[in-house]
Amino acid sequence: MTIPRPRIGLILMTEWLPAWQVTMLEHLQRSVDIQAIIFYHNTSEPNKNSVALYKAKGIQRLESWVNRQSFNATTLRNVLTVLDESTPVAFFWTRQATTLNHVKVLHLDLLLDLSEQPLAGTWYQAATLGVWRYFYNANGVLQSSQTGLAEYYAQHRLVFSGLKAWTAAYKNPHTLFIGSTSTHPSSLLATVNQVLWRMVEYVPQVIETLKSFYPYQIEHLYLLGQRFAPALQRMEQIYLNDWEDNQQMSVMRHYGKRALHHWHQTRTLSEQWSLLIGETTNPFDLNHLGRFTKLLPPPERAWSDPCLIEHQGKHYVFMHEWHEPTQQGRIVCMQLTEQGGYSLPIVVLERPYSVSYPFIFNYQGEYYLIPETLENQQVELYRCTEFPQKWVLDRVLMTNVHAVDTTLFEYMGRWWMMQGRSATRQGTPNSSLYLYYADSPLSKYWIPHPHNPIVTEVDRARPAGRPFRWRGRWYRPSQNCAGANGRGLNINEITALDTSHYQEHCVVRCVPQG
């Protein structure tokens, strides 16, 4: 059965929208028809910006000027320039709720409200699935101007955001999507950009998942929101002080203190990535890492993303080596000895662009390598011609993707691909985990899972190595990227996995102090 494209309407204050929302609508038009645009203005409750909000905006403009960053998530763009000309759009201009009856006759599936104003009347009755609106922090604030501000001020590492629906069937709004993004150690502008660019994927992904329920009913929204129940519970445990003048008059002083602290750390402390190697009988014992042997790289090098391979009775470690002189990543390999030593690393893969996270697997007697090639915007598969040092490009599995740490494993007769991914190049791929499946790991046609992204929280989304089976159960290692890339490590138990379901929960967390 061919599913008709959803019919949606937009509620706006003006045709000039922030860049992240226009980008979202560009993505959205690939799968929906925008049938109506309502320019709506509610004069009963004027929009009030506090002094602290103006200060926060001033800080962001200053950062943008210092960094010579002219294009941000909040840069205004004209939405009318990106509308699909092949689809007729009905326009309405109103300051009242009387337009409601005219909109009802369009038989819209949903109304997406980007006006950030209180809606007078019963607009949620004008579309089958009601009115959808974004929220921008754990308190459910509906104004994008407050994105990340309370979290940044309170020094939280997570910023929660999401999407809610107001419908005729439910008294309270229903949660459709929840995601979390990391705050930046010092930059308020970077914090805001990370959150907003990440939110580009929310509406398109919810609609893509909703298609599996066609014909659409309000009850389906409840089913969509069920998988975010754990995230909602986490979010509700966070209390953020309201962004009020009487509490936040010290915002400029706080920003200066935080930026100075970060500047001091980056110049007095050197960040050194290294490896820990050892044996354990318990893969979940992550709190006694001191007994492992630390392997430090030579000067002007950094090591990360180890992948352990046993070949002909010998153990090899493939890893990402950051080469400081060339400012580029490459893949190196060392052999471990029975006495606990190791050979000098040799370069096994170097490209004109950075490569990292070497994921190696054996298929039909041959070794294959999938490195992270974020800089080249594709997923590449290499085949080994002489172990361990010679690899040739076999094929490209995906193109035009902003993906990191691609990881494969075989389960129940299918091959599954996991990767951190972002809907835009401006966004961070740390916050969303995407899942695909195919009959062969060499396939060029990977089918996306209908619930993508299957994990939406920055502190447990990004892959951290090969999923493994332990005592009959499957587990997925993941990174905690709240505050910094790879800040911590999680082990998550996979409790449901097939072509229409995915569930996991965290069983072990390892996060350093500080």
C-alpha cells in the first residue's frame, strides 16, 4: 500500500525563521506536503525578554564576532525561499482565532507551531494529530531564546529538548520526542548551536516513524512517546532555576569566570589520550581500571579507539593515532606480546582526510575494516590483502552522511550497523544512535530502522566498540559524551532487537571524577 504524504500546516509569526528551523523544513519536505502557512500573532500576551536574556544574546553575538562565525543556528532565513513550488500552499494572516474554521477544511494531519506564542482558541482541533511544538529545556520552556541558558549557568552537562503535541484527546500535552545534548565547557554560543542544530531531526524522524501507523490516529502519538518514558523520567528529575532577572543578573560575570577557567585549563593542562590493556573475567568491572597497564604514545601522538583482533594465535591492537605535525588521524597497529609488552606501532591506513575508530571484522575468511571517515562524509569498507599492514578500498557503503564510529555485528541471521549520526553537518553526531540492517555486511543497501534514532541521549548514544554476548545476553558499549567526547564509558544491555523494535538499558557507567 502506498502511504500518502502527510499534510501539515505551519503556524508562524513571520516568514523569517532561524536557520535551524528552515533547515528542518527543507528536510521535512522530502516526506510531507506543506499545505498551509498561518501567520499568527497573539496580542493578549506580549513577548517579554528579560535583561538577562538580552545579556545572553549579547554574549552570543560577541562570541560570533570573535570567532568570525557569521552563520549560526539562530541566523535568520526566509522560509518562503525553500518551499516546494510543486505543492500549492494556502496562506492566512490573522490576529484572531477566527481563521480556525478556514484551516479545518484543509483536513491537515498536523499543525507545526513555530510561533512560540500562546495559542488562543482551540487550534489543536484543526488537525488530526493536533498542534506540535518544540520545548527547549528540562522545564519544558517553549521559547527558543532560552535554549541552554539555565543549564549553562547551572553548569549542567546535559541540555534536554524535545517535541510535544497538544490534541483534543488529551488534557495535557503528549511527549513525542526527547533528546539530550552536551553543554560546551566555556562557550554559550556553541552550547546553543549544538542543541538547536540537533533539533533539526526531531519532527522529520517522528513523522517517518508515524508512517508505520497509517492511517493516523491520536492514539498513535501515545505509542510514539512510550519509548521516551525513561528519558522523560530522567528529565523530570532535573530542576532548573527559571531564567529571571533577579536570579541571573550575574550572567556576564559567570560567563567570564567560566571562559577564563576553560582558557586556563587548555593552556596549563595537556590532554593525553592513551590505552589501558589487561585481562579480566568480568567485562562489567569498570571501576578498577588501575590494575590495567597504561600504554602512552610517543611525543606528538595520541591514541584512541582500540580494536583488539586475534589472528593465528597472536593478539593485535588496531587504533586511531592522532598525528600532531600533520593535524590528521590515521590507523596504526601493534602486536601484543605474552610478557605484556608490545611492538612499535606501524601505520596501516592513511588517507588525505582523517581516519579513526578502526572497526575490523572477519567475513567468509577475509578481514574487513570500516574506519570513521567523518571528514569525507561517507562510510568506507576496506579489505585486507596482507595482515595486518595492507588494506585496499573495497567499496563505499554510504555517501553524504555525517556519521561516526560505524559498528557492525551479526544477530539472528542479519547484519546490523550502528553509528552516531547527525542530520546536518553543523550538528554533533554524539547525540543520536542510528541503526540499519542488511543480509550481508558487504551490502551497499542498508535499510534504516523505523525507530531511528534508536538512542537520543548524548551520555550513552555514541558507539564505543563491538557489541558482545555474555551469558546469553547481548551488550553494547557506548560513550558518555556529556561535557566532552569520550568522557565516560557505558555498557548497555540490548533487550529487544528486530526490524521494528529496539530497546536497551544501561547496566554499568564509568565516569571520571571532576
